[in-house]
Amino acid sequence: MTDTKEVPAEPPLELLGLPNICRLGTRARDCVELEKALNSEGRDFRMQALQERERLEDNGFGDQLMEMQQTLWPVELLRTLRFKIDKLFEYKIDDDYALQWCQGKVTEIISESKNKHMIVKVEWNNDCLKECDPKITRERLMRTKWNPEEPANGAWREDLHHKIVKSK
């Protein structure tokens, strides 16, 4: 059996010619309090900005999801069959027409025309379907209708609802 001896801890290394300052990894109390106050103010500011953005979107100004989309139409992502789509449809309600975004998943590529369009099969989310709407449809995705600044019937984009932060 061997004897184990405790080795005394070495004193902290002192650098000659440098002032005695706080050790690495410590922070002054006033710095910690200042950081907490700034974080609180920053959090409040971000919440106010989110609420203002939502208010503007509710009044028809701006579209957070449109701004989050990639610039070019996502041909390669569509081909992976993992693409979640957000497509705009026009519905007749009484004597008026309304646009509504509907979400689903691309399940099959039927055909494609280079740089013009793709015809795909989409399985729609149940919460988007109205009575008598088919669960699976065939959709023509035009390159020119990819994420337009002015929404119109047939516009489409990637479903990024899961990335939106709501303030409410």
C-alpha cells in the first residue's frame, strides 16, 4: 500500500509590474447590476417592437413571414420532399372574396419545367381545410409566384410559422 500525501495548493501567480486587479472570471457587482438593468430594458424594448410589428401586420402593413423567406425559389428543398408549404388561396365568402394562407407538406414531385414551375402533390394540414376540401391536391408552383411582396391568389412560400415569436 502506498502513502498518499496531500500537495498544498500553489499560491496564485503574481505578475511583476502589473497592478493588482480582479482575478480572471470575476465581475464587479456594479457591472453585474448594470448588465441586469440593460437586459431588462432590452427585453422590454424587444417586446414593444414585437407588439408594434403585430399591430402593423394586423392592419395590413408588412409580413414577417415574407421577410423571412429565402430569395430564390427553393427547387432543391422541394425535391427533398421535406418542404412545408404556405400557399395563398382565394375563397368566396357571400358576395366577397378573401385570401387565406393554407399550410401543408409537399409529398411528391409530379413534374417540373426548368425555371418556370413545378407540379407537386401537397397534403394539407387539417386545420386549413374547409368542409369538402380535399386533403391531398395537385398544385402548380409558379416561380413567379414565389414569395411575392404583394400577395395574390396562387402565391406560395415556405411555411415558417414555427419561427415566429408572438408577444401575446
